Amino acid sequence: MALFAVFQTSFLLALLSLRAYQSEVLVEPLPLTPESLNVSIDSAHQYLNLQWSVHSLAYYQELKMLFQIQISRMKTSNVIWVGNYSTVVKRDPVLHWSWKSELPLECATHFVRMRSRVDDAKIPEPRFWSNWSSWKEADAQKSLGRDPLFLFPKDKLVEEGSNVTICYMSRNQQDNISCYLEGQQIHGEQLDSNVSAFKLNKVSFIRKTGTNIFCKVDQKDVIKGIVLFVSKVLEEPKDFSCETQDFKTLTCTWDPGTDTSLPKRSSQSYTLFESFSGKKILCEHKNSCNWQVDSDSQEMYNFTLVAENALGNRSVSVLFSLTHRVHPKTPYNLFLKNVSGTKATVTWKVHPIGNYSTLLCQLDLLGEGNVIQQHNVSIKENGEYLLSELEPDTEYMARVRCADANHFWKWSGSISQKFITAEAAPSEALDVWRNVKSVSGRPTVTLFWKPLSKLHANGKILSYNVTVENLDRPSGLEVHSVPATANGTELTLDQDSYQIHVTALNSAGPSPASVIVVSGDPGNEEVEEERVNGTEDGFSVSWKPQSGKAIGYVVEWCDHPQDLPCDLQWKNLSSNTTSTVISSGAFRPGVRYNFRIYEISTERMAYLLEKKAGYLKELAPSDNPQVVVSNLTSHSFTLSWKDYSTDSQLGFIQGYYVYLRSKAEKECHPGFKKATLPDKSACCQHRIDNPEQKTFVMENLQPESVYEFLVTPYTSAGSGPLDAFTKVTTPDEYSHILIRIILPMIVCVLLIMITCYLKSQWMKEKCYPDIPDPYKSNVLSLIKSKENPHLTIMNVSDCVPDAIEVIHKPEGSKIQFLGASKSLTETEFTKPAYLYLLPAEKNYSGPGPCICFENLTYNEAAADSGSCGHFPVTPEALPGQPGPLTSPENLLKALEKNYMNSLGETAAGEASLNYVSQLASQMSGDKDSLPANPPEPVLCSEYKMQMAIPLGLASPPPAENSGLSSTTPLDQSEHYR
């Protein structure tokens, strides 16, 4: 026991001594200086990797320590970064730490040192920093080689929006180096004589193949380039959720956002981690991942989705219960049966989700793309529902989708089916109107109706039936069938009243009838028209009821009144309505619209109540009236123009502007005022406020002056165009007097010319008739009646002329005998001359055997003389007669000799021809010689010849005491013709 006590005492003393020693050690500071510091360069990622150890932890298993690190560039005094690194240090550890440099490490030499201190709660204060370790150099330039130019970093990958520093190093300080980013020169900062750096802030994504950067030595063929790869920013997955359709597989989906993958670079990846089970899977797709549900039916799940690429990672988590994330599969086998005009039955099937799951299915009924009915049905496997209140002959679509009835999460996909209900008879009567007009004294009724809407047609309209019933003379009904494509028909009726029924017919039957009554009496059509103002909403039309028995009203108008026929429109209104707004998409500004309001009586007859006219918006007139100038005087003239057609007006004409201008007058006349035209010229303006006035008198004008005028209408929107003026020149003050004199004279001359033209034949006969035909001469009939009724016109061969006696011979004249070759000198006489043919006997006496025939047409003076007769002829009457003249030459000589003196003083100036005929004598023997004892001359029984003798050869009738100056027998061969 004593031994045990001694041993125990010794152990306690030794333990106390150890604790005292430990206490002393802990109180003293621990100089734990980092040792064995080593620095290496990772050029690919631009990291400085540090490695060191601490060897003074002899008494401790581990201590928490803080290391302060300094990094210098180019030289040790140029400290560019200072930072602390905290870690738990174990006995004899080797510690590691890395620092990423913004400046490529190849462009500058870096220096690193560090110191440390204990940062553990087991070591009491005060705590001191250890000494700095020695500087360690990191120089990547030693392994670059001897190229004249280097550019760093090479093939660097950065995220869009990052800041990047690039640098170049030149072996020759004298080189002038230029650097370019995508062709644009960039400028940087020179770090030393051989190194320059360029800082690119917030670099942007240009292309997936990278951004090109190069530097070149000017005046040398030295170029170095790098590619900077810029990727899109890695986004956090959006809309991350997980769900099941069969409690066997969970499907997680998300929106990955922008793709950050680059060529020849690893793309972003997605990892799904479940924290309750500790399982993790690498997803095969970028937007979905399948997770197999364990058979133990784990109910709660906590998923974390991690998106990662070479530059970083993003993560998102979701926590849920499996039974709350049920998304059923799409239903199938959707059918419709027992489809009628108003009902249909829908059936479908669903995929089961366990034995205890109930599905809530939603049934939608769609018409024309809109949901018109919606029903909810709870089922397990099969569904069925009866649809009612359907419209006949209408296309519908039934659509079904389902969801978990216990915990709603999402609707399943939808399945749909179209169907058409059966037809039914039209459910509504046609909207019918009529237009009555008289054609050849008989009323012609044009019926119009609006097609039934699809809702009321209940099927395809096959035709329209129009039934006409005579109310005044009941008889059989007259039925007209109108094709389905028509919207009206025309009926020709008489003056009786008729009731007309119109129905629409489809395969199921007719519609209710529309009834309208038409009377031969059109009623009061003379209704004064009123104006109505249009607005943006249309025309506000109102009227006053005339009787208390109206069952309704109809407003009638044309959407396109300028078209023929116009697009007739109408609107039915109830009996208690006295106003309405007429609107139409066809209404246009500047178009006149006419509205007629009819009252429908209890007998269903329409009576015109009121007329309205208006414009949706009035416009200024587009043209001016055609103006006629009349009553032009030296001081005034009158302007007149016709009225416009109401259909062509762009607004209600409120009046007219009359413009007048003249260069001679500067002041405006009374009633006019100064106005300025668009071309800045001045004129005078007169305003006519009465639109019915179509004439205007311009007064107080100056004679012989030029005036210009223009007449333009105006509406509430403005006046017509100020186009070309018309010029008018006023006459002088006496021109009207001359006109009054000259005009009647012109009329008289025209009348005379017309009369002469109409009486031209009569004038010709009286003034210049044709040369008469001897066979048609009135003289012949006169001779026949007085002397010998058997006389005829003699021929040349029947009679031989005996002699010619020339009473006078003109001086210096020559006579050319027809058929002879000799000429006589001739002149003109103022009095007619006569030529007498005498017998050739020398001692002939007694009445002359000749007849003188004058053509009064050519010698009216001879007719006045009345000197045609018989003259005594004796031989003594021929003085100087040497004997019978037997040749024309002797005749000419005798003429010239005996008549020179007697005709010497005959005045000249008149000329005409006498036709002289003689009676032929019965002679025998030689025609060239005269017998000694000629027989008694016998009067010719007929006229044998006419001879045309020029007026110069004829002589005036002989005086009572005068004789023939010469007598010349004519040879038969030398007759005058």
C-alpha cells in the first residue's frame, strides 16, 4: 500500500509540473512563420498558385491561423494586392492558395510574400503577427522564347459584361506597335518600356467563334493575334417544377434561359439533387429531367437544380408533396352520339391514377371559337354528359380536360371533337320592306328582305315564297317562288289593295310569315323635306306621330345614293319610338343622304310621314355653276346660271359669291367689298345669301371696258374653287343703235337671197333665158296663125337667099360671115341694126318679099322700134349699082362703099344679135346668074333658115323716105349660119 501511495504521489507531482509548463508555453507568443513558400504559374487560367507549410505546431494537433499575403508587380515595392487567408492548420501540413490575376501573368514579373498569426480561441491575447517570409518571384517571361512580339492572354473565356485586360510584350523597345479590336484601334497604358496593357470594360458578345484582337509592328511584317471568347451570362433556371402523371415517375422541367455554349467549349450542364434521399443525377436534357419514384412512396421531396458551365454555376430549389403534384394524362376516345337539333351526348375516357384517385373533368362547348357552355364532371375512368340548349344547324366543338379532384395542380391536355346539329324550321320572320312606283299607270311593287341570320335560319335556306292576296276582290292566292340567292322580287299589280306574305323555306319547313299590305293609292307623297345634321355616330332622325293607331315606323335610306339602283336600307322601329340614330359604315362626308319615315298602320299599310336630308359632314363645293352672260350693254350685263343637282352637291348651298375685277377700275361698286384671291390679287366680292337666286345684274360699268367675273357657291364648309375668271367687254354707247340698223338690213338681205335661191328658175327665165329652140319658138306659132298655117322652119337646102341689103355699115368694123373666108370691118352701134334679104331682080318694085325676124332676147331695142315690115324695092333705089353682084367679094365691097358715110356717126357701145329670116323665091336656071325676066316672087310656104348676124352688121330700120343703099345677091354656098 505504501508503495502504491508513493507511486500515486509521484504521478500527481509530474502531472502538475507538466501543466505548469504548458501554461508557461501558452502564455508566450507563438512565432509561427510560414516556411517553404513556393509560387507557381497557371497560364491557362492566369492563377498564381502558392504552397507553404508551418513547422512550429509541436504541442497542438491543429490551430486556426490567419495568413496575410502581399503580391507585388514588376518590383517588390509595387504592392498591387494585399489579402488575408484564414484556415485551420494541422501539424506539419502543406497549405495551398491561389490568386487570379487580371493582368496576364506573362506580361510582368510578380513577387509574393506572407506572414501569419494564430487566430484560435485557445490562444489567449495578445496575438502577434509573425515575421514576413522572404519574397518569392514568379516570372513567366523566361519561358516565352525569342519572338519579337507577344500578345496575352490566349483563348481566354470570359462572361459577357466582364472586364478584361490584355497586354503585349515587345523585345525591341524601339518598335511602334498598334493594336486592334475587331478592326478598331485601341489604346492602352504602358507598364514599362517593353509592355503595354489594354483594359476592356464590359465586353459584349459578338459571335460564338470569339472576338478577334491583334497587334502589329508598324513598318514590319510582324502580327500577333488572340481570340477572346465571350459567352452569354449563365442564367438561373426559371419555372422549375416537378410533377407526376402515374405516381411512378417525377418529371422536373424548367426554362434554361440563354444558351451559353460555345464551339469547342464544354456547354452548360444540369444536375438534379434530392436532399432527403441524398441522391443526385446528371440530367440528359437542358430543360427536363426524370426522377424515378421509390417503391417506399416517399411523399416529400426537396430538389435542387444546379446549372453549371466553365465560368460558374446557378442553382434553384423546390419543396413539394408528391400527392399535390399530380398532372393527369390527356383524355381519349371522345365521341358524340344522339345529335339532334338542340341536344347531343358526349362520352370520353381517362387514364387511371391509382386506385384512390378521382379526376375532375371540364367539358367545354365552343361555338365560333368562343366557349358558350362549360360543365364539370367527376369521374374515375369513363365520362358522359348530355349537352342541351343547342342551336339547329350549327357547328360546335366539344372539348374535355381533367385534373386531380383532391389536390388541383394542373389541367391535363385537351381533346376535342366537332359536330353539327340537325336543321329546324326558321325561327324568325323575314325583315321585309317594299318600294312602290307607277309604271305605265300600274303600280309596280319591289319587295326587299334581309337574309335571316344563321341563328334564326336554323339551316340552309332553299327558297323564298311570296304569296299575293287581293283584298278588294278576293280570289285565289298567287304564289311566287324566289331563289335563295335573291334578296327581293318585283310584282306588277293593279290599283287594288294587296296583302303580301313572305316566308323563308329550308329542309325542315317555312319560317313565320312577314305580312305587308300595298295599296294602289300611294297616299300623300308631297311632304316637305327637312334637313338633318350628321355626326360621327350617324344621323339623329326624329319625327312627329300623326295618328295614334301606328303599330310601328320604318326609316328608309340608301347607303350609296349615287349608285343606280341604290343600296336600299331600312330600319324597323316600335310604335312608341319617335327618334333613332341611323348609322352605317358606308356613310361618307360630302354625300347627300335622303331619309323617308313611314308610319305602319294597323292594316299593315305604310304611309309617308316625313322626309329628311342631310350630310354626315358637309364639304365645300367642288365645282362652280355654268354662267351665261346676257343683256350686255355699255353699262351693265346680266349673269344667270342653273341650279345644281342635289345629288352632286357636297353640302347644302347657302348662297353664292360673285367676284368682279377690272384693270380700269380700282374701287368696288356698291354692294361689293374688297377681297384677296389665293394668288394675292385683289378683286371685288358680292355675297348672295339667297340660294334660290340664280341671276345677278352687273351695273355701273364703263363702256368699252374689260371685266372679269366668277360665280362660286358656298356651303357651311366653305366656298367653291376660285378657278378661271370669265372676260366680258362692254360695248360703246352707240353700238346698240348700229345693231338696230344693221341687223334688219342683214335680215332683209338674207330674205332676198333666200327668195332668189327659191325662185332661181323664174329669175333665169326672166333675166337670162336659154337661147330658144327654133322649133319651140312662139314666133312660129304666131306666123302660122296669121299668114300660113302650113309654114314650117326652113332648112338650108330648101331655100336660096337672094340678096342682102345693108342699111348701115359701121366704121372700121369687119363682119365675118359664117361659111365665108372674108372679114368686114365692124364697130359697135348704139341702136339695133337690121339685115334684109331681097330678091335679085333689077326692076323689082312693090312690097318687099322678105320678112324680118328679130330675136327679142338679144335685141330688145329692135322690138321697141317696130320696124319689121315690107319695103318697096326699085332699081333706082340702088344708086351706083353696076349690075348684079354674083360673089361675096362684090357684096363686101358694096357694103363698104355705100354705108361708110351713112353710119359714120353712129355711136358705139351696144351690141346684140338679130335673127333675120327671109322667104325663099322659086327660081330656075343657073344659080350664079340672074335671069333677064325673073318671075314674080312667090312667098315661101315655110321658114327655111335662120341666120345669126352680129349686131355690128345689122342696121336700124329704114326711114320712110330712105331706100336701100345696096342690094347683093347671095350665093347658096355662102349662107350665114
